[in-house]
Amino acid sequence: MALWSLMLCFPLCAVLCQGSTEYPLIPDLHLQPNTVESELLVLNPWIPQSPGLSRVKRDWIIPPIRVLENSKQVPEDLVQIKSDKIFTSQVFYRLEGPGVDQEPKNLFDIDEKTGIIRSKHPLDREKHKSFKLKAFALSPSGQRLENPSTIEIMVLDQNDNRPAFIKNQFTGSVSEFSVPGTSVMSVLATDADDPSTDNAILSYSIIGQESEPGDAVTKVMFGINNETGAIYTRDVGFDREVVKSFRLKLQVGDMSGMGLTSESVAIIHVTDINNHAPQFRPSMYHVSAVENRMDLELCRVNATDRDEPGTGNWEIKYTLTRGDPGGHFVLHTDPLSNQGVLTLVKPLDFESQSEHTLVLTVANRNLLSSKAPSVPVSSATVVVTVVNENEAPRFREDPIQILVPESVVPGTILKTNLAYDPDQTGLRYDIIRDPERWLEINKVTGDISARRPFNIRSTYLRNGVYNAVVRATDAEGLATSATLLITLKETNDYPPQLVPLSGTVCHHSHHPDSGLLLTALDEDLAPHAEPFAFELPDQMALNWTIVPVNQTHARLHSLLELELGQYAVTVQVMDAGSPALGSFSQINVTVCACDSFSQCRSETAAMLGSSVGISFIALIIVMSAIALLLVLLLLAVAINSCTSRRHLQKESAALLVGESQEDVRDNVFNYDEQGGGEEDENAYSLDLLSPTDAPHIPVPSFCAAPRGKQPLRKDTPHNLPSPTYPRRPPADPTDIEDYINDGLEAADRDPNAPPYDTALIYDYEGEGSLAGSLSSIASGCSDSDQDYDYLNDWGPRFKKLANMYDPR
């Protein structure tokens, strides 16, 4: 039996491995056959080597327990372990590790009483090659009786995996005309079995060959290395024009080809080499082209190539080798059709050349292979006939540049020989744009002349250039226009003018900046303007001098101590033109006394010697007097208006406040006539104060006053009895507010009172009132019968009211 054999050879292996330093050491063990199960291997890993020693220096090495994968006899007893503690106490065994309580779980277990280790399920070496387990000897209470021992279980391989190619289809290529032994490609297969056994030794082979097109090649063209899978050529005859590709059927087997097998396919394409030169078909072409046209496709030329289409070996490059010195034609390749396209890129001229003969050649974009036959370069001829047509006139230059001085004399010829007619039918000229109408053209000869003087300051000039357009028309009506650019050259036409023509010079001043600063204005442009030259006539040079400041300014100084007053000085100014132009100007110079800042004190000069200055002072005095009178007049009007207004205000205030000057503004209120709100139909009069408008004013009994039309309330029935109003004023003035609030409350409950948003009219007080009247205004009572002394007891707020009715 296999297990018994293992048991028999196990002690020998343990003895041979004793004391080896190449293996890990575990506690000493004793191996003996189980008396009950004679075929089961029994391990005693915890028995010490020498009795009585507490420390073991060397241990037995337990060889791995080998178990065949895919075993059908499960559960299967693998080995039995025992502890020498069984002779002194009861021992329980426990197993831990991968395959027991760690992933993959439940592959092994142990009988806790007998120590037999079993496999519970078939093992798969491709998933788990080995298992390292820990065995424990425990007391019934769970205490360890021995140190744990390691048990390794090795899974033996079986040829249970078929080899497999890494691809279902392999693709490769081989160049045409390849020699035997040329490497083409490699294929690869894998086997999941143990690579150290024959189960994983692979062998490759080719078991079939097909060609495309079919039966193009019948001999075996490829071989394969049975160990590496490298495919190579075995024979000659690879011509892409004959055969396009090969299909090989591949096989791989393990156990050196004697075991399990798998199949795959390899597609090998025959790649093209440039072994065919392109050839023109046909080699002669005739085309025509109308003169003066361009960017036109004239024709397409054809060339053929037997190499594979779409590759660089098939693409053709066309070249125009002769017949086009003027560069009128361009030849390029159409990438789709591989044709040569001849294009006209420059206009032809029938009068210059009526026919063009072009020579074309072709070549591949890739270099021709050395295996290609030697043939001459193919060429073709293209004859282009030029078709004549009536051509428009042509200007000799466009734009036409003319340089003209601005002072050109009318009638001067500016430009001749503008255009020509290629067909020589005669031309007519005209000017179609001349905004200033400066130009004139001879309709037959085309000579351009000046019609009238030019003006360089014209708004139609841009940077000194005048723009016009001239047109030439042939006998058949074809016309061509050209731009005329006339650049005006500046000439010295205007003399400079001196400025300023009046000024002041300080008396007794020798400061260099004390003179009169002069300059000039010139309507000409550079170089006919500045720098200016300032000069004095001989008679003026005795008293005055001019000192240049810069190219445009000079300063006039007096040479002598001149008296204060006004002097006339003549100055000549010259420009820098060619020829130079100048002008004389008289400057009115006032010599005056100056302050410390060299500023002329004009009033002093006016008082001492200038009639013009006296007139100016007089004018200032007159204007000041007029302004003063106007201010006084306005002030008098304003004072009069304020006085009248104050008088009116005092008269109005006297009617209300008497002689008192105290400003108690909340004692008396003016109430205008008001209506009865939304329920009013007619307005009515308010004779005295309304308690709703002045709730803080104590109101005693009122005299009867004329009643207006009282508005009626629509929210209550009419002719209902009214509540009782308070009739007797309080004795204490502090209760006035309560008195008024009681009256307001009674009015709110009165159904015969006006609407809620109507001012309450106190025009009837009933009979037998003990209070006197406040005023005789609109009252039927007499003021002499009233006593108003009690108003003085109501506080300062009623003092003004008491003064109004004071009989004194």
C-alpha cells in the first residue's frame, strides 16, 4: 500500500535528515506504526531525544506529507500524531492553519482523541501547492501540553490541465521572395500543471497549411520549432502577385506531445516589396488651354504599378522634367486614384507662345527593390495648345506712381505711356475718379496732365498722396482700370507771418528773458518752414536787437534806456525754404516799469506816459461806478420789501396774540372750513376749535354759532337720542384733559354726530351753561357780559388766549 510504503521510508528519511542545517528544526519525534491502524503513519513529534533533559539541541526534521491531487478517496486518513503525555494524562489534539481554520477552509481536520489527520475534499495543486499546519497537544482544560509542531502537506501534480495557446489566432507576415530559414513569427502556449514535471513539457507542430488564393501554393512553405514555437520559411516561392496569405493550423501537446493537446491558427500575410516600376498608359496626351486663365486642371495622366495598392510601393510620384521654363504648370498626384493631375497656375499668352510641349516622368515614392527587373524610367508627353481670346488692356504698372510739386503749372504733362493692348486694337482712356478735378487725360494717347494748381492741404490727401483712378478700354469694350497715386511735393509758396504784433518790454531790465518773445507762422510744411530767421532793418538796429532762442522763436531787446511809452518796431522774418520767403511786420512795443518778477506794471506806465493806459483806467473807473450804483439800487429795493413784509406780519399777529411777544405756538390754531369726509354732500363751517384736532386744548362752554348743513351718518338710524355730554367744566385746571376726553367719548357714541372722519362741530351747547364764551367771533353773545379772568389760572398755555379777552 502507498501509505504503508510512506510509513516504511519515513524513518529512513528522518534519519538521513537528522542534524541537517538546511531544514528548519522542530522538536524531536519518534515514528512508529499504529498498532490499531497498521497502514497509517504515526508521528510522535514531542518525545525528547534523551530522557531527563529539559532542552533539546537537535530535532528530527519531519519531511512533507505528499498527497495526490484530485483524489477520489475522500475523506482520506493522511497521518496520525501522538504525544507522550498520553501515558500520564488525557490528551486532545487540535490542528490550525490554511486548509483548516484559514482560507481555504475545511480541507483538513484532525480527530481530537486519536490525532489522525484527514483530507476532507479532493485537492487541486493548481490552486494550492502545499499546506503548512500547526499541531497542538492540549489537556482537557485546554492547556498546552507540548509546543506546537509544524506539519507540511505537499500536493502532488497530475496531468489534469490541457495546454492552451495564448491566442485563438496569431497573425504574422513574410516578405515576398524571402529565402528559406527566414523567421516569420512565434506562437506561445501555457500549461497550468507543475512545470517541473512532464505534465507541463510542451511540444509545438504544424498540422495543416492553406493558401489564399486556394491551391496557389501546394508545397509546405513553413516549419515550426517544436520547443519554442518559432515559425520559419522552409521553401522559396513567396510572390505577393501569386499568393496573398497562408493559413496554418497549429497544435501543442504536453508530456512532450504525448499528452493532452490544443489547437490554434496562424495567419501569415505575404507583404509586398517594390519590385515593379510604374509605367505610363498611354504615353501621349493633347490638351488645350485658353490664354489669360489660371488655376485650371488641364488633364490627368495615367500610370500603372503592379505593387500592392495603398502602399508606398504603389504610390506614384509624377515629375514635369521639360517644357515649362516659365513655371506655368504644376503636376501632382491624386492620392486616391494615383493619377497625375496637370494644373495651369500661371496665365498663358497666345501672342508670346501658342503651344507648349511638356515631358513627364514617373517613379515610386519608395525606392525600387534590388530584386526588381531592370527597366528604363517611363515617360509621357503632353502637348498644350494655347487658345487665343480678346484680352483686356494692360497697364504697365499698377498703381501708377507720380511725384508732382504742389506748384505745378496747369497743362504740365505728368505721365505718359500708361497701358497697351495685347491684341493691338487701339485704346481709349478716361479718368473715373478725380475728386479735386486736378487731372486731365488725353483720350487717345493716355497722357495725364495737370488741369489746375494742386493744393497740398486738400482733405483728399492721405499722408501727402492724392488718389485717382484711370481706365483704359479697347475697341471691343474690354476695360481695365489702374490706381493713380500722386505724391505732392511741398514747395515754398507762403512767406512766414510774425506773431505777436504787440507786446511789452521792461524798463531798466537786463534779464535775458525780459524781452518780447517772437515767433512766426508759416502755412508751408517742412522743409519750407522753420527754422526762421529774424532780422531788424538798419534804422531799427540802433535801438533794438533780436536774440534767437531756438529754430522757431527769438527775443526782442532794447539796446538803450528808452523812456516809458509805446514804440513801433519793424521786424523781418525769413523761412528756410528754397528759395526762401520773408515778410516785414510792425510790432507795437510798450516799454513799462516792471516788478521783481519782470512783470509789467501797466497802471504805472499808463499814468506816466501812455494815453492808451489812461483811457483804460478811466474805463475801469466808469465800469466800477456803474456796478456800484446797481448794487445800491438792488439793496434799497430789498430793504423796502423786507420792511413792508414785516409790517404786514405784525398787523396779522396783533389780531391773534395782542401785544405779547412770547412764542407759544401751540396755544392758538387756525382751522379752515372742512367738509364731512366721504359722507359729505355739502360743505359746512367750523366756527371754533374742534376737539378732535386739538385734544390738549381745554374748551369751556361755547356760545351758539350759526350752523352749517350737518352731514348725516348712514351707518346708524336717524333721530335716535344722543348721549349726555359733560356740561360743567372742572374746578381744577388739571382735569381739563379728562373733561375733553369725556366729551370725545360721548361724541363717538352719538348716532346723530357727523361721520367718524368729519371734524366735530361745537356750535350748540344747550341751555343753562355756566361757562362764558371764548370769543365774540361769529357769536351772538356780548363780550362785556363775559369774565375771562379764570383763563389766567389754566397755565401758560392759555395765557395768550386770556390776553385776547382781557377787558383792559
